[in-house]
Amino acid sequence: MTDLKDMTDVFEYLPDAVVLTDRRGMIKGANGQAAALFGYDPGELDGKEIDILVPEPLREFHRGHRSLYYGSMSVRAMGGGLKFTGRRKDGSEFPADISLSPFETPAGTIIISVIRDVTERVNLEEARRESEERYRALVDLSPEAILVHASGTIVYVNQATVQLLLAPSRQALIGRSFLDFVPPAYTGDVVRRMQATPEEVQKEGPLLVKATRGDGQEFYLEAIASRITHGGQPAAQVILRDITDRVRAYEELRTSREQLRRLSTHLQSARESERGAIAREIHDELGGALTALKFDIASFEEVLPPGDAGGLRGIIVEKLESMSSLIDGTVQTMRRIITQLRPVLLDSLGLSAAIEWLAEDFEHRTGITCETRVQGDDVLADHDRATAVYRIVQETLTNVARHAGATRVEIVMDIHEKTLRLSVRDNGKGVTDEQIRAPGSFGIMGIKERALIFGGEVSIGSSGERGTTVSLTLPLDGSREPSGAGTIAHHST
Ligand SMILES: Nc1ncnc2c1ncn2[C@@H]1O[C@H](COP(=O)(O)OP(=O)(O)OP(=O)(O)O)[C@@H](O)[C@H]1O
Ligand SMILES: [Mg+2]
């Protein structure tokens, strides 16, 4: 028996519980780990029946097992299908793995049982099974269509996917490539997305493509994918959404916006040409008539008989002179009206000069100091853009005069690298976001629209201290209208 004692001593160095038994099932030795595992004191197990380590209801089964084992004695490794339930001294039970090896001694065969408590593993497995069940239930019953694919081959779909794609059954979808449901024009997008890195996916957001239902009908689809493991293999779980209504609404909105913009562009240019026509008419007709009138008065004065007939001549000359200066004043007024109607200076001297003139005229009329700084070559701005900028400055200055209560305005225009930058800054009472966005703010709306026609941008705000700044950035080489194409719009319906 000493050699058994020696063996048990050696087993003290093992992390696992070791119990030695003889053919009859008597415990011949157990290491400290075994005693601790089963809740006994060191040495307490020696001489006891192995049965006490097994729950009562299982003892019979265990005995049968034991005799079977003696019939075909071999080494049985741990985890080789030998599940075992251990019973502690206090009666509590725990799941364990057991491995058996026979060992011949002069006193007969000894069975070495190595027992490992697997409670933790069993709990983990349980938890995993539960969480898998929860996931399954969630996905199976989700009203969102959810599909799992491995490199494009469908390995799982929920019922909602079957309904979305009008497929005969879930089974009918398994094993197929989901590219089968994507029209050729969009397969490139899908493949590209499948090869994208998570960062790229994050940046691009959900994938928008068209898809085909079982009945051949096409619809807009939004797909949000996340990487998962399915059956041990890398896979992707994709949430699919029919967004046809959303896309249609968006397209309608965009179309109507585009139409409005075109209408606005059309109205602006119609207004400009109408103003031009009126200005020409005033200039040619009224201007001509006034000039003729002025000449007539001058010649009338000449033909008056000399000598004062009872002071009559003096009165007539006086009247004629006042008529003449009235005509001069009218010509001045007419010129001003013409200039306002049509920026003639813009055509003859260019944008910079026209804005400088506008500033001078503004200062003269309102008494508000107006400084202008202009840099760069305004030849780069074509007639339509120059007119837009001119009108923007004009409306902005009108606003300053009407609303700001300012004493100073500064206009800075800079043309650089085919971009025109303009800012008009006043030192008035400032403007609020509500005022800017108010539905009746047609002046500001017009300013923005004029810029937008040429792909420009306007920002209006009161920064820091007092006053309002209107800033414009206008590309001078861009196309007339921003295309504004949507993500999905490049494939026609
Ligand atoms: N420079 C400014 N300083 C202070 N308030 C301003 C200034 N510019 C605009 N606002 C405010 O913004 C509002 C909207 O301006 P907007 O030019 O759109 O309309 P409006 O000048 O009132 O009318 P309209 O220009 O159509 O004749 C103004 O009513 C005013 O309250
Ligand atoms: Mg206004």
C-alpha cells in the first residue's frame, strides 16, 4: 500500500482532483484537491465507497458503468464523452468531466479517476445557448427584414425577408446569392460595399440600391450590414428596408425644388430684361423729350423782344430759367431711375466700378459712411454673374438703410482663383436668425437665390459685436446650376 500512498503524494502536485479506487469501488486514496472538491477533509475519503461521490439516484447507473469499464479496461480521456455529476459532502451537486485509467499493482487493479469541475464551462454554455435563443427569437420575429450571408451566399433569412422579397419560403432563399435580387445596374455597388472596410462603411452610411422582388417588381432598398460569425464562419448580417416611398417623396421634393429654382432664375432674368427695356424707353423717349424741351426754352429766351414791357420780360425770363433748372433736376432724377433700373455702369465700366458708384450714391443719399475695397480682376465675372453680385449689394445696402440703423458700411470684394468673395458689413443693430428665416424675407431669399443659381453661397449673420455681415462666395467658372444629384438618382428609374 505504500506505493499507493506515494502516488497520492505525487497527485498532490496536480491541479485536478484525483481519486484512486479498487475493483470493488473502495477509495484507496484521494489528493487534497479531490477532498476539497467534494467538501471533505484531507484523508477523510480514504476507505470510503466511491458511491458517496455520486448523487444517490445515479449510483445504480454508476455501478453498472463501473463494471462495464472493468470489462474493457482502457484509458478514457477527459472530455471523451464521460460526463459525471459529482456529489459533495453537503449533498450539493456539480457537473464534472472524468477520466479513468487502470493501473496494475501487486494488490490488484487500481483505477485512477481524474475529476474536473466544469460548472463554469457548463454555465457559460448555458448562457451562450440562452443568448443564442434570444437572438434567434428576436431576429426570427423581427418586423425588419434580416438576412445573413457568407460572401454573398444567403445562409439565413427571417420571415420578414421572405415577405419583403416575395419569396415562396425561407428555404427557397437559403443558398442563393443575394445578388440574384439586385438588378445588374446595382450589383457593382453591392459588390463594392461588400469589399469595403468597416471605416468606409461607417463613412458612407447605409447602402441604397434597387432590388427585385419575386414577382419582378423593383423597389428601393436600404441595407445596413454588420459583421458577425455564423456557424463559426465570418458572415454579414444585413437589415433590409423598403424605402421606395421615402425615395419617391425625396425625388418629388427635389424635382419641385428644381422647378422652383428654375422659375426663380427665369423670373430674375425676366425682371432684369424688363427693367432694361423700361430704362431704355425712359432714356430714349423722356430723355429725348426733355433735351428738346431744354433747347426750346433756350431758343425761346433768345427770341424774346428786348426791352422790358412793364416788367413782363423779366417775369418770363425768370420763369424760363426756373423751368430750365426744373428740367435739369428731372434729367438728374431720370438718370438715377435709369441707373437703378439697369446698372448701365456695369456694362460700361465693370463690376468694381459699378459697386464703387453704388457705394458713393448710397453714402450721398443716406449719409451712412460707405467704404469700398475691391481687389482682383472683375473681368472674370461674366455679365449675368456681375448683375447678380450687383443686385445682391444693392439689396443689402437697401436693407442697411431700412433696418440697420447703422452709421458705417464696409464693402469688401475680392476676386481670387476664379472665386468671388464679397462681404458687406454694417455697424447697425444686427439681425436675428428668425428675421433671416421669416417667410416674408423675400429680399434675403432673393439674395440667396441669385447666388445659388451660379452655385454660390450666402451667409448672413451678426457675429460678435454689433452689426450685420452678408458674405457671398461665388465660383466664377462653375456651371449655371448646381446639379444636386442624389445618391441614387444616377440610375434612372
Ligand atoms: N442689415 C440689417 N440690419 C438689421 N436687420 C436686417 C438687416 N438686413 C435685414 N434685416 C432684417 O431681416 C429682415 C428680412 O430682410 P429682407 O430683405 O428679406 O426683407 P425686407 O427688407 O423686410 O423686405 P424686402 O427686402 O422684401 O423689401 C428685415 O425685415 C430686417 O428685420
Ligand atoms: Mg430687404
